[in-house]
Amino acid sequence: MASMTFDGIGKTFPDGTVAVANVSFAVADGEFVVLVGPSGCGKSTLLRMAAGLEMLNSGRLLMNNTDVTETEPQDRDIAMVFQNYALYPHMTVYENMAFGLQQRKTPKRKIDELVRDAAEMLDLTRYLERKPGALSGGQRQRVAMGRAIVRHPMAFLMDEPLSNLDAKLRVQMRGELKLLNQRLGTTTLYVTHDQVEAMTMGDRVAVLKPVFNGQDSNLQQIDTPQMLYDQPANLFVAGFIGSPAMNFVRVELNAEAGSLRGAITGAEISFPVPAGAALSAYAGRQVIAGIRPEMFQACPEREALFNEQIAVAEALGADTFVFFDIPSPPVNVNDAEDSFTHKGKNRLVARIPPALTPTPNQRLPLTVDLEKLHWFDPTTGVAIRD
Ligand SMILES: Nc1ncnc2c1ncn2[C@@H]1O[C@H](COP(=O)(O)OP(=O)(O)O)[C@@H](O)[C@H]1O
Ligand SMILES: [Mg+2]
């Protein structure tokens, strides 16, 4: 078992690409930490550095408080599972799982014990004599996991291990992997671009963003899934975590008789703003408000904050997503799945109960619990919070 510390880690490739800049975080012994972010944000590079497959340009990597920055991959006692987990097609499941141990000259009897234990845990016992070609995708993925498990490493490093599976199997496997982590208690660093996978699997989730010129770090926030959702550190995290994504609107803040009022830029929509000290300091300026789709509520017309024609309604059964435009400039969040823009308008999405599903072009009066709004600095994107 192991703790892992990333201390100011940076990686610039010879061609000048800055893949990772100034990343610092610690993974506790037994913890399951997920690295999540869009393609190109440096997830695989970070994992490969942890494995020792990629050298660092700056910073240190510690395992159990020992500096392993210069340690060879084979001496780090970690097991890696990739998206493309090539199994040996001519070997049985048993032989595939035993192979790494044989290479390490583990005694035959010990190998047998380790392989059978892992097979039991992964529900593969009855397939031990089969070849990979005669297994389903999920079973093959479990064999790949088995190869890692039999080594009883100090830590698992997994790079999008479920990406090749179909949606249903992915959901099942993510539950199984999580259970495995709880049973084995092995420290796990897990990479995915899928925020739902990150949220459902991680004890904590590290949100990464591609590094741009002058930006100091890819690491935007590392916290529990609930904290990322409730208190995103900035616009990027707010827009990345949650599906559909958080809506962002520009709001002019004005002090009026000792309290604050917000007016949505360009739209004739204004509302009282329950503000603490941090937000009050923005009086007289434009800020960005964040509204999660689930924060909207249908209401009588006279109480409506928004009362727009519905452009699209997507009925998913349990919920309906309704999309509508407000005449306000859109907010673009770097690379995040932000509210998409439509003819210079800001398109918002609300999640409502299916019974309320409107017909297209019908108006839908909606209100928002103003206490729950998220607020962001329009220049830095940093959350405004007391
Ligand atoms: N060997 C390499 N040489 C140059 N650039 C690379 C190399 N490997 C990765 N990169 C670049 O580094 C950045 C991070 O890549 P990567 O860690 O693979 O991201 P992710 O896994 O999050 O998609 C990307 O811009 C990628 O193009
Ligand atoms: Mg990758």
C-alpha cells in the first residue's frame, strides 16, 4: 500500500508542448483518485510520469514519502492498466494472468494461488482455460485487471480502462472496479475524460485543463465529487462537472438602497441578489452567474424570472431538458461544454419534471432559487464566495 505525492510536477516535450505544469497533490494510502479533464489536458502524461515511463522536467514524485523521481518503472511496484489492454491471444486466461509473475520468477505454487485468488475476485474462475477470443469485452477487461491484481502492487494506475466497452458494460465495470478498490484497499490513480465516471468512482477527483500560455497549472481543483459540484473553484470546473452543464449568464450588479440587484446583460430580467461580502465588492460591475439546469423550477407566470419560448424539449423519461434563448451575450468557458450559443443569444437549459414538458414554441415560466446561484469573476473565472 502506498501514498503518492505529486510535488510541483511539470513536463514539456522536446517539441515545446507544455503537457503538464506545476501540478501538486497527494493521494492517501488506499485512496481512489480520478484525474478528469478534456482531451489533451495532460492526464496520460501525469500517469505515465507516475509509472516512470516519462521523465519529469520539474518537481518531485514521492511514494510513501520516498522520492522515486529517478526510480526505474520496474522498481516502483505499481501496476498499470490501459485502454488498449492487449491480452496475449494464444494464451489462456490463466496464462495471461500468470505471465507477469513468471517473468518475475515467482514460484509456481505461489503463482497458482495468486491467479486463482484474483480470478475468484473477478468472477473469472470458470473462464481460466479459455482464450481471450472466446470472452466478451467485459470479461477481457477483467482479465486485464487480473494481470494487475496478481502482482499485489502498492498502487494501480489506470488510463481510461473502460473506454473500449459499451455503455452498459462501462456502468457495470465502474461499480466492480470501485468495489475492488474497497476490498483490496490498493491506492488507485484513475484517468478518464468522462465526468460521470469520475464522479461515481473517485473518493476525490482532480479536474485538469490543458495548459495555455502563461497559465500556471493544469490542476484546477481536487476535491470530493460533491464539493466539486457544490463549490466549483472556477468557471472551468463549474462547466465541466455536471450534465447538462451549468448555464452561465452575464449579470450587471448594482447596489440599491443597501442591497444588491442583478440585471442580466442585454435582457430585461432583474432580481434581488442575496450577497455576502465577496460578491458585494463587485457592485457596479459585471459578473457571471451560474445556474445549474436542476435549479430551475416551473412557477406561475407572475413569479417567473424567465418566461421564454421553448426552442427544444428533450424528454428522457425521468426528466425533461428544455432549451430556451435569452437575448444576452453568451459566456464561453475554455474548452468546457458550456451553454451553446445560438445566433448571438445565450441558450439555457433547464431540467424539469416530465409532467411539465411544454410543446415547442410554448412559453414556460421558470424561477430560480437565487440563494443557490454560483458567481464568478468575469476576468479570472474564479468563483466569488465568502
Ligand atoms: N510525446 C509527445 N510529444 C509531444 N507532445 C505530446 C507527447 N505526448 C503528449 N503530448 C501532448 O501533451 C498534451 C497532453 O497530452 P496527454 O497527456 O496525452 O493528454 P490526455 O491524456 O489528457 O488527453 C497534449 O497536448 C499532447 O498533444
Ligand atoms: Mg490520455
